[in-house]
Amino acid sequence: MLQGQIPRSEYELQNLTGLGLSSNKFSGVVELDKLLNLKHLSNLDLSYNGLSLNINNNVNSTLHYFETIGLASYNLSEFPNFSRVLLDLIALDLSNNKIHGEVPKWIFDVGKNTLDSLDLSHNFLTSLEYLPWKNLEYINLHSNLL
């Protein structure tokens, strides 16, 4: 188990392709926008830490290709808007958050032809209209209000 702070300098991380720091004891604030804009980063998992997220919820259409995003256990209260433009996403984990209400319709375009793993468990979701993902192999909706 690692602890401490994550490097903050974009220069230190500029060639990073994957960042998996789940289930550690990191502290501090993650500037998510800076990580999402790293040119080579395609896999990001920051789940289950003591980190806080600073998310600029403006949609950034210049985001590059991401394969996986893991943001479990961050007390998110809504689906992050940046995920709207991740049309080729393969895996998304937003479990163990505080996301309430209906799954927004725009989420059905996220990874529509590529998503194979979706974990929305342990939230407060009340409805999921349909499952449009053609390659979905794993979905976890456990412990919601569906």
C-alpha cells in the first residue's frame, strides 16, 4: 500500500500511458482535468483512495482516446460531464459514489460500440432506460434504487 501525494507536475507525467493508483492511501487533491489532458494517458484508475477530485465539469471535446476510467468511491454526486466525449471507452467504474436519479441519456453514447465493462453499483440510481452497448460483457448495478 502506497501513501503520500501524487506528483502534481504535468511535466513529470507527460509520457504516462496508464495510471493505476487504486486502493492506496494517497492524500491531497487530484486536478482531474490535468490528468485527462495528458496526451498519452489512456488508462486511469484512482479508485478507493483518500484523494479528493477537482473536476471542471465543462465538456472538453479535445479529450483524447481513453480506454478505461476508474473513479470508484469519490463521493461523486453526478455523472462527470467529461465522460460525454469518451465515445471509445472500454471500461467505466463509477461505483461506490453518491450518484442520484436517472442515468442520463447521453451516457448511452459513451463507448456505444466499445464498452465491455460498466460498474455503477452502490449509488442511488432510480432508472436505466435500456442497455445500448453492443460489446457489454460485464455490468454491475448492484445496490441502487432500480
